[in-house]
Amino acid sequence: MKLILADSCTSVATSGILLAMQEHQQVAVGIDIGTTSVRCTIGLVQEDQTVKLIGLGEAINSGFRKGSVVNISETASALDQAIANAER
């Protein structure tokens, strides 16, 4: 899983739950693209450097076979769906 930290929510996403957050908060986003599913987590980095989880999303990935991309459109669609589910 890759962790991305951003100084403002607008640099991470432009819709959903992230727009409601204040500009000075850091957002941590985790993306896991696996053979059968894509998962997304969204968290707020607290002052004590802990992360408060605010969103989880998952979607079925039918764009992979045996660990390799066979249909990039299906994988991109699964990623979009996992992010949308995490933003709800």
C-alpha cells in the first residue's frame, strides 16, 4: 500500500468528503490494487502524527489476471469505484 500525504485536501481530490475538510489538515490516502480487488483508505493526519480513518472503499477488480494488468480500463474503473466508496 502506498501512503500519500498532502498539505491540503484540494491537491488530493476535488469532490466528496475531502472538500469539506479545512485547508490546513493533512490527508493520508492508501491505495491497494490487487488481482481481485482494489481498496482505498482515507485518513486525517492528527497533530500527534496518528491517522484518524475517515473512509474505506473497495471494488472488484476484473482487469488483472495472475498479477498482471490485462484490461487497464477495468482496473481504472475499479480504482474510481473504490475511491468513490471511500469518500461516502
